[in-house]
Amino acid sequence: MFLSQSQTIRSSPCYFTHLELPTEIDPKNVSKRRKPFSSISSNAACHTVDMILPHELWEVVKSSITPESLQTEYHKVTMTLLEVISGDFFNYYIKTGNIFLLSEGRPHIDNRFSLKDGILRLELDKPTYERCGLTGRAIPSLGRKHIKSRYVIELNLRLAQMVRGKKGFDRIVWAFTRVLNEPVKWLFYDFHRGQKSRGEGTTCPIEHQNSVLCECILSIQNIPNAVVPIAKSSGAMKDQDYQEQLLEWLGLLSMDSPRVQTTDKVDKYICRYEVPCMSTQDAEDKAAPQQLVHVQVQGLMMSRSIISLFLQLRDSQKDYWFSLSAKSFEGNAYSILCTQGRETLVWELD
């Protein structure tokens, strides 16, 4: 997915948070209002998840980090909006089920649709919005010039009045029949996959559509002799320059760059990058080489699966550190670094 020139030029703010995780976290009752879980849950789905962890920690968790345990199966399907709110698909998946849908298109440029928790979100340009005849609101331009007006419409399809014969629902059907009537490519994820039964000899509605079953790609890359500049003292973590350099170091690790290895002999004229230096003078905080593992998951990863993965790494870390980074379909990204103990660093890019 390529970004337009206007998106690449506009600088993205980065928000940093330094916190301590609670001693006990209930996996079945995670507070999504507190970081880092609020950062994860604010992005419903991500297309890339990167994990950097020491080789010793990977040996502990590798048997449990598999595509099956991460619940990475999803579908690619081509449907019209009218098919989404019609027939068995509407009754089975939206009225009584729980699914996630995301259409194709570039964020903030093309007409895009998404469905989460029964709420259908339509992001439209001004001409399409005026032709639909549905009530929505304008998307703030944040003071940027030469930006075309865009509008968003949110429809709660689980309401009791969202049935055929009701005036409001019939208006939606008219808009999806006359205006938004072109076939759209979707990413489809069923949260209740394998939990609901339709009886013997019957199939799920998604199997009657033009769908393709997909699975996230899990790749593993070893990074030998990597210089790890993570300080053990909290004093070094409060240095703003060190925080920025640490995020850059994590980015290079995610790209499997040789610049972070002790064996790198690149000419300084070609690359002047240096591993971050810690402000503290403690002997225990000197950067030391380690054997690291870079685990990457590409596909449709839901936020609840990422939270489960984060908790799994945290419960197994003991005396090790690890980082988890993700990139969403909306262009947002975040990185979480858990050091030894409960100390956690969070970077969020909008």
C-alpha cells in the first residue's frame, strides 16, 4: 500500500509514555483505558506486527506462538454493501454474531467502509455523501489547506429498527442500491469462528460468497551479535534524546539492518548511524551484544489477538526484555518496549 505525496510530506506526531505495568493482569479483564492496552485497542486491526526479543526468551515462547494460537485465519471476499445488510449474512454475522469488515481503499483519499461491533462506518467524499441522502458528519481537516472535504456516516445495524420495512433502514437500502452499489473487496474476520453451530449439513454464509480463506504469514529472523543499549536504571529512560534514539534502534531491528550488529564495518561516509549511548555512567548499563530474534506477522491481526500475544510475552519474560510494534490499516503505528521488571515504554505515531 503506497502513501500519497501529501501523506508522506505531512509530519506525524509521536507520543511517548513511560509507565509501570501492574503486578497482576487478568487476561480476561484487561483495562483498555490504560496504556499500553489503550494503544493496542485503539487500532482495531493491523497488517504488520513485529516482535524483537532475546534468543533465550524466544526458546521459551516459540512453541506457543503459532498461526493457530494467534487465530490468524481470515477471508478475502468481494461483496456489495447491499449484500452485507441482506439475507443470512446480515442475520447470522451482524444481528447475532460479531465480525470485522474492512474494505479496500486508501485512508483519507478513497471511499472506505468498515464494520466493527455492528457499526457500519462509511468514509465518503463530498459528492458521494450528498448523493447518498444519509446523515453523517464532516471529518475535521485539522487546518490543512487544499484538502477535499470528507464525511463519515456511522450506522448501528444491531438496533431493533434496522429491519426491512422501517423507514430508516429502507433509506439505507436505497443508498446501497442506487449510489454505493459497486462490488467491493473486503477483509473479513469472524470473532465467533467455530463457536456457533448451524446444524448438520449447513454451511456459514461466508462460504456462499466469492471468498478466499487466508492466514497470516509468520516469519522468523535471527539477528546475531546485536548491540542492545537498553538501560537497567530508570534514570537513563527519562532522557528525551535516548528515548528517540531507542525508537530508531527498534526500527532498524525491525528492518533486519546490519547497522546494529557488532560485526558491521560500513564506512562512516556511507552511514553515520551509531547505537544509542546511555546518559548514565553505571557499568551495568553499558551496551552489550546479544543474540536476538525478529518475529514478524503479516496479514489481518485483530487488537484482541495482539493483546493476548503481549500478555503471553510479558508472563514469560522473567529477566528478559522484549518489544512489540504494530502498523494499522489507517496509517497509525505504535511500539511497546518492556524492560526487565514492570517498566514499559510506549511510542504512538498518528
